[in-house]
Amino acid sequence: MAAILWMPGLLPGQTNLLTVTPPPKQSVKKNAEFTAKVDVQLRPGYHVNSNTPSDDYLIGLRLTWAASPLDVQQVSYPKPSMEKYDFSEKPISVFSGGFAITTRFRIPAGAAPGMMIVTGKLRYQACSNKECFPPKTIEVKLPVDIVN
Amino acid sequence: MLVSLHRSLLAAAAICGMLVLNVNCGNTRSVRAAVKPEKDRKSAPEFSLKDAHGRVVKLSDYKGKVVLLNFWATWCGPCKIEIPWFIDFEQKFKDRGFAVLGVSMDEDGWEAVKPYIEKQKVNYRVVVASDEVADLYGGVSSLPTSFVLDRQGKIADVHVGLVSKSVYQNEIEQLLDNKAHVQPDADGGNPVDAGPASGPN
């Protein structure tokens, strides 16, 4: 009973605050490189800290990939924007609106051919001008078909 | 599960309706600096958590005091802005029976919180939330979330998100001035006097 006495957390929530379009399936030859793009869309009025947050205490956006036969060469983030909010004394480094994170993979020469799913984790922490939501991690699935 | 969620949402909607004068529930914002009438206030759920020194802090320890119960986190920018206000309130109103109680929602617990509150020179008591306590207060999924409690431990107002310092100050002063309505404890004794010393952590 007490648990439903007061529930401001249920009211605004952060459902659908950030959505990710999963990268399309890639067919890649062994010993070749390819780039996978993860499209991110934030609800208007909200932002996430960039991958290079302005304060040590802020939690930055980060895309990581689980170990797989693929080699992760580089994860690239867009150029962040410096925005001033009601809560910040000076502009802070953020992403807002729509943006893409790209990852360059390399298929090793010895990789076994066939379909596989590479799993990534996107960690972010979102805020509006007035409030912040707890850090969240969402899974990103990248289907890859390794061909000879 | 679905029934439970449905019930919770219905309850939230009901509370939202009750609070329509205080907050806009779709985009929760305080629109006035006035506390709810006494008859409409509900008791703040009791909890027991530890402070930075490992001492147990119960909300009921604060009965008899006006309390600003502030849910916050080190990663929350708007929360950081409020901290100097709360330091000021603690200093200014402490002798009139007021205390700030910060409840950190940091997943990393004291490892993250302790250096932060030392750096910010926080002069009020801080505890680290458990999932159970967060659930008691509705999950507290958005920060800052602050509950302004009267001397009887009842919720006089709630603010989700950043509001101005003057909103808090007006409400605190309003509740502090309302001494005539302090009720004795259930055992018929006097109202609990001081609660814990709300010194630095």
C-alpha cells in the first residue's frame, strides 16, 4: 500500500526518451572491414551527455561491443554540441535530437563463415533542462553474415 | 503483473488528480510556492538508511521538524544547482526545527557519494537509497525529486525537477511558522524535539 502512496517516478518516466534504430544486416567478406551505424534519436527537449562529458561526475554516452569473432577497430561519435541549461553555469557537452554512432569492424581472415549477431551496449544518461533520469543501458544487435 | 501495473497507474493518475494545483503531472513542474492544506497531506513512508558514518537514519527521527527530503544523484546536473541552496537552508533554519535529508540514488553508493558531498561541503545529512526506499516513494525515476514534510512527517508538497530556491524557501518558512498545529506523538508525549543532529557527514 505504501508503495503506491506516492509515485512521482511513474509520472514522467524515461520510456521512449531515447530510441535506437538497429543497424541493418551486413554481408562482409573475410579479411575485410565494414562500418556499422547506430542511429539514435532523442525526444525533443532532452539531451544525453556526450562521450566526453564536461564534468567528471556526469555519465557520458558509450557504445561498447561484446567479444565476438569480429575485431572492433574504432567507435566514432559525432561532434558534441555545447549547450547551456538552467542547471549549468556554463555550456556542457551533449548530444540531442538525432545522431549516429559508427563502429568500424574488421573480419579476421580466419573467421568462420555464416550468420552471427554481435551485441553492443549503449549506455547513456539523459536530462531535460530541469530534470535528469538514471543512467540506462540498452542492447544493440548487429546481424553480420560472414562470407568467403 | 499487468494488474499490479494497472493498479499502480490508476493510483498515479489519482494522485496526479489530487495534485493538479501543485504540479503538472504530464510535465511535472511546480507552479506555486504554497503547501497543501493539512487535511490533504499524507504521511511520508518511513524508512531506515545509513549515513556516511554508518549511522542508522530513520525518517521518524525527524518528527517534530520540517524536513526537506531531497532525492538526488551525483550525475544529476539540476541536483548540483540545488545543493548550495540546501546548505543555506540547513544553516539558516536549523535552529527553528528544520533539516535537509539528502537521499542519494547513486548506484555506486558511498564510493561515488562521499567524495562528492565532501567536495560540495554539504552540511546536511545524506543517506544512500535502497531500491525498497525508492519504491516507497514511487521509484523516483526523475531527479531531483524533493518532498517537503511538515513537523508531523506529512507530505506538504513535492517537486519533481528543478524549481527555484524561493519556492522551497517560501514553503519551508510557511511550515516553520505553522507551529500551532504540531501534534503530540501517538504515546501522548511531547513532539519529538530535535531528531538527529544534522551536522556534516
